[in-house]
Amino acid sequence: MTDTVSATPSAAPVPRARGMRDLLPGQMRAFRRVEDAFREVARQWGYEEIRTPTVESYSLFTSAGALSPEMLAGAYTFLDWDGWSGERVVLRYDSTIPVVRAAADAGIELPSRLLYVQSVFRGAEGEDWQCGLEYLGAPPVVGDLEVLAVAADTFAALSLPVDLRMTHAGVARAAIDAAGLTDVLARRALLDDVAGQGLAAVQDAFADEPSALAFFQTALGGSGELPLVDNLIALARTGLPGAVAPLEELREIAAALVETGRAVAIDFTLPFDFEYYSGVTWELRGEGGAWG
């Protein structure tokens, strides 16, 4: 027996929950086109699909230490009173941590390439769908290269031209460490500024240090081409030593992408989340803004 619901709108329609959205037929066609292209490209690279529960234990995210209290404040959490424990649970805030948990629980042998297409629930964004990859146990640099290549190839499969822009969170972190802020709140404020504005937010802290200032001016005013990184490595040796290793890693990944025919731009103004990223970060920009 099939239940039917009248399609006639009532006088007082019930609103959707905040941050949640419907995907109507036209939107679903576009959604399927994108996820099908992503799956096909990822499978060509050897990735297999995984899906994790929508509801996870809250302690999974707090014990992992990857998400700050500020980030978790935007999570959808509630008490599960099914039984005596009253365990606090959370709607999936992030996919990486649950995928790692699932792989560990199942004893999946590493290295392992996993893909997912599933929603996350966080703060003002509400529900947001993600196409993502996890290369668990990947050799250094190789994992970043594959993720970037799959992203670029997916947009190419969709005939959507994008610019790949890259930076490294370690460069900004080295700058913040070199600023020498001892006040916790001041350091937190600077972290937030750099996360939103890139290196430009910390440049003024080095106005009296010519070597460091030359580094920042070059980083923020450079061409964005690969030789920029070589220039910055030379400047960092005296101006910002802590940035040398991150810059060398950035150069290695960017050079490998260029060798495979993919255009890359180095951009130290890119925003990123310090709580989540420690290595190479990137953005795909197309018509209308950032797409990934």
C-alpha cells in the first residue's frame, strides 16, 4: 500500500529547519552530474566509495583533537536517551574523522584510497554536501598530489574551466610563530586574521625586520608562478627560517602538477582554517568565485 500526501500547499506551510535545503528535480540532475563525474574520475585513480553514519558519537570529534571547541560549538548535538547512557551524539560535522574511524574499525589495510559523497552539518551553513577523498597511509606528498589531480580532472570532465591556486599553511604558521606573541588572546586573534586574509594579516608585525619584510612583500606581490617559490625559499633562509620546509614541500607538489600539464598559481592570500589544515591548501576558482 502506498501512502499519498496532498501536493496542495496548506494555508500555513511548515518551514524547513534552519540551514536545511530541498533539492528539486532540476537541482538533482545537476547534483548527479557532478557526483557521477567525481566518482568516475576518483575510481580511475583507484579510489573506492565509503559512507559513514549521519549520527556519530560526539566523543569521536572531541577525542580526535582535530576540531577546536569553537568549531564544535557549531555542531548539531543532542543526547541519545535510547538506553541508560544518555550519550551525546552529533550529526556528521566532518567526513574525514568518521572515514578514518570506519577504516580503523574494519581493519582496512593501509595504504587505502577512499572516496565519499555525503552531507555534513555545521553552524550557519546547515547541511552541506561534500565530494571528498581520503588517501589513508599515503606516502608524503603523493596524497596531496592525487587529491589535487582528481579535483582538477573532475572539473575538466564537467567542462568547467578553473584556476588552481595553492598555498601552504605552514608558511603562515611560521610567520605567526616568528611574530613572538605571548598573549594567548592576541595570538588567537592573529590566527583568525591570517586564516581569513592570508599572509597580508601578519606582514605589519615585521615592519622593523628588513629580511622578513622582504619575504612578505615578495610573497604578496609576486607573479604567482612557480619560480616565486624558489625566490621565497632563498629569502626565508634569513627572513623566516621556519617557512623553508613548508615552501620546499609546496614547490615539490606544484612542480609535479606543472609537469603533468596542469596550470598552477601560488597565492599566499588564500584563506584557510588553521584548526584543520597544516600542509598544502588549495582552491579551485571558476566563474563566480571559489568552487572547491
